[in-house]
Amino acid sequence: MSRTHEVTNQVPPHHGYDAAADPALLEAVTREGAGWAAGEMHQLGSLAGSEQAAEWGRLVNDNPPVLRTHDRYGHRIDEVEFHPYWHRLMETAVGHGLHAAPWQEGRPGAHVARAAKFYLWGQVEAGHSCPVSMTYAAVPALRAAPDLAGWLEPLLASRDYDFGLRRPDTKRGLIAGMSMTEKQGGSDVRANTTAAVPASDGTYRLTGHKWFTSAPMSDVFLTLAQAPGGLSCFLLPRVLPDGTRNSIRLERLKDKLGNRSNASAEIEYDDAFAWPVGEEGRGVATIIEMVNMTRLDCVLGAASGMRLGLVRAVHHATHRRAFGSALIDQPLMRNVLADLALESEAATTVALRLAGATDRVASGDDGEALLRRLGLAVTKYWVCKRGPAHAAEALECLGGNGYIEESGMPRLYREAPLASIWEGSGNVAALDSLRAMARQPETVDAFFAEAGLAAGANRHLDMALAGLQKQLADPTEAEYRARRHTETMALVLQASLLQRHAPAAVADAFCASRLGGEGGHAFGTLPPGVDTAAILDRARTVAG
């Protein structure tokens, strides 16, 4: 065969860098009291930026999990098979304490360190973050049943990943899942119909179904069911104390848009054994703290995806030439990349601030609890909502090459909507912010106290703060306007944090474009005069 051309001007693979060499992340971790974790972050970041880890992530998505309902002899087994690299990803996550480890460590900054590592390792592959996150979030809910927590919490926090269906007390470590929603209700869990019948020994038997159960090979599951006293929370083991399997039937696995490495199942409870968690009738109240933790991880996951999309786009633009110069030297591309960088840095900064609040709440800080209650609701709405648009623009920076599966950008794009859907889609999050303000007015004071720390630093922020206070003082059609209120609150919080902690080039460009009306609706519409060089310097990765 004759030689037709020489391959030139193709971008080198984006491997061999330290994902933790992320200025916004490192600064936030130090500021929020976890600077002591920097060494482990760089160790994990170097693995996250390696070719080996990228291959793990690719293969677990190219080879999704498979449901085995029966063995070869016809016995019901209800097991899910995963690609071997799924277990390598999980081993790494659990080994670095990305799951429930902070609840047992008790060290100041433990939740911040965990959040930073979750953000880093999620850039390799997002699907396995789901069981990791659920294990983290299960602990505070489980503490409503002190006897269960005393037995299971050390196993949930163990840094040993021990896959397989066996009795919990025979395993070195456990993974937790959650089964909340049903066909007829979705986020309206009070419409659940699964019935819980008390047994004479204080346990319950559950009969019904669940429409979404992620990571169905987990060891224990928190669920909601209707007990005689109302909607209640329960814990179900996959394997019973006598070694037999609980009556949890896996009906089928969901065929999802993204998150394909992670199994999500439709399940049936057929007189399944369960322990009560908390009082009857207080199921929603019991799981509220769990929801706070998973919402934090939604924000972290969205920020992680933004950072990955950004650094890939910057890497491509640095090495790709068109029309006589490198893409990154062309003014309009610099505008696009700098705009993406602003969105990414704002997401990272607010995510770590809320992780810091989680640390302080764990130490009994009531003021931080109020800030987190409202701040997390508005941030979950906005940051997760921005993820898909950010992923689409980052993909477009690679042109046609970004639309090809081998680039990894289509997987990032398909994954991006999930964080906005999980733990309450946009409307649920926006309405929850209204609920927080109505039920706990002091959350509003805590929010403005935090945002007001940057008062006087930027005229656009000052005007936005004043305008927001007027918006919130007007109760007219509050529910109809909930998204607008929530978006503005999220932007004001991000802007305040950037004014206090980010370089002036980042903070002022963010305020001008997001609050001052000097930017457009699409990425790449920053106003003239923005220092794109200073912004983009914080978005570069360097091969080790």
C-alpha cells in the first residue's frame, strides 16, 4: 500500500500529569483546614492523571455490568458482574478514604480532605463514585440507630475494599447503597407504597418495589417504606445474619444515558428482612442528613467534571494549530477557555467551602449548619445545572475530534446531566431553597453574613447583593420565581468567595460576566480587558 500522508498536528495524549496540581483546589484545601492532606492528594492526583487510570476508566464503561438473576442450575442469585478494573477503581477510592473514612478519623479537615480526593479521583471515572458517595452519606443517617451504627460504622469506614455477597460481620469492609424512589412517586417519596410489617423481634419485613437502586451489589441498603406509623427508614442487608440471602430481587439493570460503569437496578422486596433506622413515621427526617452529604457530592462531582473538561480543552488548544497559530493563542479561543476556567474555579471554590462547613458542622458549629443548609441547596441547583453546558463547550473546543468516543469527551458529556438529576433535579433543589428560607429564616441571615464578607470588594457584587435582598423580600409568586432566586444566590455566593480568595483576574472577570451583565449567554463572551493569561495559567496541566 502506498503512503498517502504523514500524521501531523495531532494533539499528544493527555496523560502523565498530576491532577492535584490545581491551584484553586490546593488553595481551598489549605484555607478550609486540610493542608495536611496535600501529600496524599498529589499521590492520588498523579495516579488520576496516568495513562493506566485512564484505561481503567475507559474499559469499565466500554464493558458495563451484567445482571445474573440465576445460576446455571436455576437457583436465584441476583448478582451483578463488573469488569475487573471496576474493582481497581473501587480499591483505590476506598483505600484513600473517599467513602466513610472521615466519620471515624475525627481529625479537623477530614471531610475537606475527603472532598478533595473525591474531586480528584472522580476525574478518572465518575460511575464508581456513586457507591463511594452513598457509603459516605449513609453514616449520619445510620446514627439514628445507635446499635446498628456501633456495629456497622467501623466497617463502612474501613479502608479495605472487600467485594462479594457475604455476611457483613465476616467482611473487612462494607459498601452501602440506597433505595428510595418508586415508579409512582420519584422524588415524592411520601407517595411510596412499599410496606413494612413489624416482626416480634423488633425487625421488619418489607414488600414492594424500588425504581432506582444504584450499586445493587452493595452490602447494606438504606430504604424508605410505609410502616404502621408512617413513612420510615430501614436498613436491609443483602446477606442475612444466618448467611442466607435476603429477599431482594434484581429485576433488571437500567440502560442509562451515562454512568454506564455503575449498575442501577429495578428491585423487588419479597418479605425482605430489615432493621429500623430511627422512629416510625420519621423516615424523611432520618434521611435528611444523608441527602446533605450526597448533594455535596453532586456538587463535587460536577466541579470535578468541569475541571476535567477544562484541562482537556486547554491541553488540546495548546498543542493544536489552525490558521497559522496555536489555538490557545487565538483571541476568541482564549475567551472561550478563560470563561470555562472561571466556571470551573467558581465551582471548585464553593464546593470546598461547603465541605469545610461539613467539617465544622460535625464539630457542632450551628452557624455553619445554617449556612450549609441553604448554601448547599442553591449550589447544588446551580453548579450541577452548569455542568452539561460546560461539558458541551469543552467538547466543542476539540472540534470533530471531541465528538469521537476515543477522546473521552462524549463520556464526560453523557455523565454531566446526572449530578443535576440525582438527589433532586433542578426544580426540587430550587424549591428546597425556598423551603429552607421559610422554615429556618436564620439560614438567610447566615447566607448574607457569608456573602457579605466581600462587601465593597466589587461594585457588581455589591449591586447583586442589594438586588438579591430586594428579590427575597418580595413574596409574590415565590415558587414561580424559585429558579431565578436560587441562581442569583448561587452566583453571589461564588462571587463572594472568589473576591476573597481568588486572584483579581479571576474574581473580577467572574463578577463582570456573571453579575454585571458584561458577558453573554454562551461561553466565550467575556468582556474586553479580561486578563485571560492569568486565568488560563491556573488551568494548565504539566506532565511529570
